Amino acid sequence: MAQPLVKKDDDRDDEAEYSPFLGIEKGAVLQEARVFNDPQLDPRRCSQVITKLLYLLNQGDSFTKVEATEVFFSVTKLFQSKDLGLRRMVYLIIKELSPSADEVIIVTSSLMKDMNSKTDMYRANAIRVLCRITDGTLLTQIERYLKQAIVDKNPVVASAALVSGIHLLQTNPEIVKRWSNEVQEAVQSRAALVQFHALALLQQIRQNDRLAVSKLVTSLTRGTVRSPLAQCLLIRYTSQVIRESPNTHTGDRPFYDFLESCLRHKAEMVIFEAARAITELSGVTSRELTPAITVLQLFLSSSKPVLRFAAVRTLNKVAMTHPMAVTNCNIDMESLISDQNRSIATLAITTLLKTGNESSVDRLMKQITNFMSDIADEFKIVVVEAIRSLCLKFPLKYRSLMNFLSNILREEGGFEYKKAIVDSIVILIRDIPEAKESGLLHLCEFIEDCEFTYLSTQILHFLGIEGPKTTDPSKYIRYIYNRVHLENATVRAAAVSTLAKFGAMVDALKPRVFVLLRRCIFDSDDEVRDRATLYLNTLGGDGEVVETNKDAKTFLFGALDIPLVNLETSLKNYEPSEAPFDIDSVPKEVKSQPLAEKKAPGKKPTGLGAPAAGPPSTVDAYERLLSSIPEFSDFGKLFKSSAPVELTEAETEYAVNVVKHIFDRHVVFQYNCTNTIPEQLLENVSVIVDASEADDFTEVASKPLRSLPYDTPGQTFMAFEKPEGITAVGKFSNVLRFIVKEVDPTTGEVEEDGVEDEYQLEDLEVVAADYMMKVGVANFRNAWESMGDDFERVDEYGLGPRESLAEAVSAVINLLGMQPCEGTEVVATNSRSHTCLLSGVFLGNVRVLARLQFGIDGSRGVAMKLAVRSEDEAVSDAIHEIVSCG
Amino acid sequence: MLLAVLISNSEGNILTERFNGVPAEERSHWRCFLVKLGADNLKGARNEELFVASHKSVYVVYTMIGDVYLYVVGKDEYDELALAEVIFIITTSIRDVCQKPPTERLFLDKYGRICLCLDEIVWKVVLENTEKERINRLISLKPPTPV
């Protein structure tokens, strides 16, 4: 009796194991697709083949153009079938195949027919498919139907048209924008989803019209919004309107009541969206925050992990700006430390670290220690960074926090994690003097067993700077010299440099350091031997207890004030010759970063990391180009070249930008021109410059461009003389002048006769910042002290009422064109005062440092105290003059 | 925007996936990331229990139903709560089509209908339909019940 039962079970197992697509093969499925061409269609069989095709496509199987087109053509034959199930599959497979097939337009007529069908569902699906394959021309033809569909009484048809509109807005915005009346009508629809889709589309259509969005929000916040999704969108648009509306500073914030009322909505999604919107209001007050924090606190104990995550993530952000507002939630967050979801637990911990007080630090650290063992490295890094901030906030607690960091440093972990810990210890050593000795010893112990060369070398470098300044520098020597025995060549070389620094700074240790360095000259690696020899010669005194001279110290400890990228480019360009490489010939300017990098979030405090390298330098290329032009050959050494300034709008007939090259007594404008019209050739291209608003400049030379064919950039130049040593400024108006000749784009033949023509360009300004190079310093304080106060100039300025403190700081930085140091360009929100540190090299290669202290009062008036130190009195005065004139 | 919907079996083999606005060269990175996320957290989880993670500005909500793991990835307006809504309707539809939490075999048996459901729920980067009955009718080309 048992036998059949067992057999049945076996069968079931087999059935469960084998996939219906087992052994599926593209070639065979393509063969099967021939059933689509049968005169007597079998809808069931056809649906099965389509499913197989979908499976293959979803599995990443790629169809060649020919295969895809062939299947596509066969599929279009299935429109003959009236079977609803098959028709639905046909719509889907057309959408899936259309990106890879040719001639997809063939299906248009069938779809147009369905689009006008009496069957609503055909209409809805045909719209969606058509919009997937359509182009601008076809869209104009079907626009009428789409507009009708938007206001169709069947919500599925309306939604299909609206969602199509959202997609088409990306490719054909001018057409979709014409539908705004219909979309406006659809926003009032009784169908929840239609309203949601219509609202999304309408906002996108009007996103550049601030007033229209404001009106839309005003009317909808008073009316009824049917779906929670639409309500969430409305909250987002409301926040946008609030953000963009001018700050009144008096009375209640517009729309706040609406946001607050959404906190009582029945859908959690809406409540959360409103709470988040309130927490993100700029300059939000405690009174405004309280109801939002209360609902977020309730979400912290929700049974749904998504809600807990959302709430704790929002509270984490609030804690950065308003830690006191979040303290009420601390108990709830402590219980989240044991949450199964590690993301939630990490967010809870980092929030607690931000909101905790000095007395709760020890308790928190205990909880975190247990927690650290079972989370991944990426979470650990977040915790380490939070602990670092906490330690800087409560320096008296450094002992327990430093111990925690050193304990986790000994445990297993990847490079990024270890680097985060080491960076944190370094920052604590720098900022908390009492923590220095214990911190350095922790680092020394770490390098005894460190598997990361990068970290070992960085720590050795740091030890070389900080170690000699401690009370007992000799205790570090053992750790450093161990590296010479036990490590790879890179670390050994770093250890040799560190030993030399101890020898230079601590006279008593010099003889012993000499003994150790002498042993290193027998190392197997060239670099290690070279360094040892170099330092033995540099330190001098032949190992006696004598003071190291100043030059040697500058050599060992001086910062490399040249960007490494520039040095690398110059070295590559250097051709071996009798003349040695001259390090002074390396340009010092830090090139501006590409836009994408600029948008990156604010810099985190850097620990050991070297300053970020900029993109490859173009200074050399400019220098070579200019020196090859005889008219400019006697202008001397190029001081600085600006970033290109656009003189035309994007997508105009002629694209022109200009680079300003600054010399001691000259300024050269390099106009980079591109002709974007295939039917034209430009000849004798020059720029006519009117310098009537630039009194100090006299035109001395120009170099026109002989010919400017289509899409081949060319340059024309203008040179001006200016008084030496003066930061002459002025405005220049520009007109592009040329002879235009017609070209036959098919044959490339150029007509002989041309017509003289002109093209107005934007004005160009030479400003004070053009005479300043952005050159950073690694340690501003050291640089400031070593510069001395001989040529220090200090003055105070009233900057008048400003939008914010951050805006004032940024305006002064731009005015001076100097490099902000140590991240001081970032102003904390709501802060009333700020200190900004700037560094640069002024025309004539004079180093300049500036310390700016800002303060803002209740009426937004900003005052600034500017202290400038430089190597030249006149330059210090010039900087003050720039500020007083700016 | 809704960046991806990915469905795999419990061993990490992809059953179906839809990426929107994710460059082709980044897809395999996402695939590996999501599958690892599932392997680390979904073993032993309850059916349809939601998990959530975020990486920079991108959110991931994932869950399991029967032998099948589901992941949705979004950013901007598709934050963790909106994604929870998306994954909820996908799991509901799958359960409805398969009439129970599916085994891998059952999922593949109903593959065609599941693809249609996904097509109704998500259109490229936008959530389109959120009601089970409505989707059920739409995939058979029947008009939804009047609102």
C-alpha cells in the first residue's frame, strides 16, 4: 500500500525541482516562434512561445538585430487574433522587443487601430505601446488621440495616457507641454490613480513656472486629494513652494498648517512624508518640529521595519541640526540597537551618539561594543565616524573613546574600516592635546601588525611629525626601526624618513638615529638606501649631539607646495638634457575640479589622507601654445590661466569661450571658437574688443584665425598691456568678426565668394581674483606662524545685509580667488559666526594667507575681520584693497 | 524614480528583472549587491517580511515569498515607504496568480502572467497600478471594476 504513495511523493519532488524552462535554448524558441505565421493561430500555443521569449529576454539572452526584427514582424501578425489573453501578451512582447528590433514602426497602424477601438482595454494598452516606440513625428500625428485619452472617462485609458505623458516629456517636452489643460482637468478626476498620475505630470510640465506650481499647490491643499500617493506628491511640491518662497520671518510659515494637518492623515505614508517635510524646513523652529518628532517617535516602535527605518533615518538627520529636539526619543532608539535590521540599529546608534550627553557616553560605549561584533564593515565605519564626532564634542571623554577605537583597531576588518579608525585617532590626537601620547602608542602598536602598506606609511609619516614633540620621543624609535626589519620596501623607506625626522628634531637622539640610518644603507632596495644616504648627509654633524640646521629641517618638514599632478606633468615633459630639472618651473595652481566632483557633498575632515589630486594640468599646454606665438614671446613667464568663460549660450551657431592668460605686464585673451553650422566655412576670424571700460589696459597685439571649418575648434588671440604689479580690472565687450562662405555639406565644396559678418558675444571681465592662484597649504596654522606678522594687515569691514552667513563667506572667497583650507569654506547651518582660512599665490609669485572672521547679527548684517599675511607688504595691502573695492 | 525590480530564487539565480535608468555596465553590480543582500538576510525570514536598506541616496526594500526573493530599488520620490507599497502589490499579485506563496517551479509555471502583472504595476520608472483585483482584470484585458 505504501509503494504508490512514495511514488507519488517522488513525482511531486521531481515536479517541484524541474523548471518548465529547463534546457530552454534560444534557437529552438525562435523556431517555435514560426507558429505566429500559421494561418490558423493557436492562441494558447502562441502565448506559451511569447512566455518563453520573455523568459529568455529576462534572463539576459541577447537577440541579434536580425533575430529580434524577425520575431517582431511575426508578432505583428498576431493582431489578427481576437483572443484577449494573447493580445495582452502581444502588447508586452512588442514593448520588450522594440529596443532591439529594427523597423518597429511597422506595428504603428495596428496600434493606431487599437487606439481608436471601442474596447477600452485595447485603447489603454495601445497607448502605452505606441508611446514606447514613438518618435517626434509620429507623436504629432497621435497627439489629438492622446489628449482625448487623458480626459477619457475610463480611468485605465486616462492613466495610460498620463503615464505616457510623463515618459514622453523627457523626449518631446514641447508637445507634452501643450496638454496642460487636459492634464489640469485630469487632476480633478475622481479616480485616485488618475489624479496621482495627473498631478505628477502637471508638476513636471510646470516645474519651471514657480507661480503656476504655487497656484497648483494652493488649490489642491484646499481641495480633496484621493490617493495617499498623490497626497505624498502634494506634500513634496508644497515643501518646494515653501523653500522657494521668500522668507517672511514674521508670522506663520505659509502651508505649515497643511503639513501639520497631514500628520493626522490615516495613511502612514502621508504622515511620514509630512513629518519629514517639516523636519527639512529651512530654519525650522522647535515649536514647528515638535509634532513631527512625536509621530516619528511613534513610528520607532512600529512593527513594520520600513517605518522604523524611515523614522530613525529622519531623526538621524534632525539630530545633526537640532539634537535637543530628538533627545525625547532616546529611550525608543536605545531599544532599536538590538533591532534585527542592522541598518536600523546603526542609524539608532549614530543618532544616539549625536544626541547623548556626557554622562551617557560610557553606557553607550558598552552597548556599542557588543553591537560592533556582528555588523558589516560599512556600518562600522559609520559608527567610528560618529564616535569621532562625539569625542570632539566631549574631549574629557577621550580616554574611553580612544580605548574603544584602539580595541576595534586590533580586531578583524577591511582597509576602509581600518583607515576610518586610524583617521579618527589622528584627528583626536591633533585636536585633543591630552590624547596625543596614548593615541601615538596605539598607532605604534597597530603598525606592528598592520597588513596595509598605505596605512603603515601614513602612520609613520604622522609619527615623524608628532613623535619628536612628545615628552619621551625615544620610546617610538623601537616601533619605527622594527619596520626597517620586518616590512616591504615602501614601508621601510617611510620608516627611514621618520627616523631622520626624529634625528633632526631631537638632538639627543641624533647619534643613535645615525647608527640606525647607517645600517639602512645596506638595504636591498634602492629607495631605502637612497633615502638613508640622503638623510645621513642632510642631517649633518656626523652623528654628534648638535643642533640640526634650519635648511635641513625645512627640507624634512616643509610641505610640498606644488600639486603632485602638476609635478608629474612637468616631469613627464622634461627632456633629458644638460639643464637640470627646475622645480620652480612647475605651475602651482590647483586646477578647478570637474562639475561632477564639485557637486559631491561637503568634505569630511581628513585624517591621514593626502590632499586630493586634481585633474591633469593644462597649464603646460597653454604655456607651450602661447610661447609658440611670436607676438607673445616676450611677455615672460605665464603666471596663471583662467578656466574657460563661455561667451555664447549653449547650442548657438558659433560657440565661443575665452581663457584669460595673466602675465606680469600683459593679459592675453584666448578665444576658443567652434563653428556648428555644416553649411558654413568661416575665414579671417577675429574678435573685436572694446576696452573702453578697462582704462588700465592697452591693446598691443592680436592674432586672427585664418579659417574655421565646421566642428573643428580654432583659436584667435588678443593681447593687452597693463601696468606691472597692479591688479588692473575692467570690462571688455566682444564681437566676433569673420567672412562667411557657403559650403555644400554633401560634397564639401566651398563657394568662392564670402560675406563679411559679425556675431555679438557676451562681455568679459578681468577681476582681482584673476591675479591670484589657488594654492592650498597642508597645515594652515603652521604656515601662518611661519609666515610671521611682519607684513600682516588687519582691518574690519561691514558687508551689509546678506542672505546668509554662508553666502557672505562664499562671496568673499570668490572675490579673492583664494583656496579655502581645512574645509573652512563650509559654514554650519544657523551659526552666527564663522572663521575661514584662505591661501594663495599672488601675481609675482608672492604667497598670501588670509584669516577671515565673520559675524552676523539679527538683521542679517554681516561684519568681517580680515587678517592678511604675505611675503610682501604691498600684496597684503592689495588684498585689503580688493575687499574694500569689491 | 523606480530603478529596479528584481526577482530571484533563493540561490540567487535571477528569474526576472527590470532596470530603469541604470546603465548596462552597472547592472551586474546591482545584481550581485542585491543577491548578496538577500543571501545575508532573507534566509529564515518570514513570508513577506519586509527588509530595508539604503546606500547613499538609493533605497532598497526586499522580501521573500515562498521560494522567491524580491527586491525593489528606488530613489527620490521612491523612498523606503513608496517602495514598500510597490513590493506589497508585487507580492500580493504573485500570491494571487500562484494562489499560494510560490515554489520556484510554480513561479515559472505562471511566468507569463507574472510578467503581465509586473507590466501593469511598474511602467519603466513609475508605479502604475496598486490594486490586486484591478491588475488581475487588466492582465486579461478586462476593464477594471468601476471606481
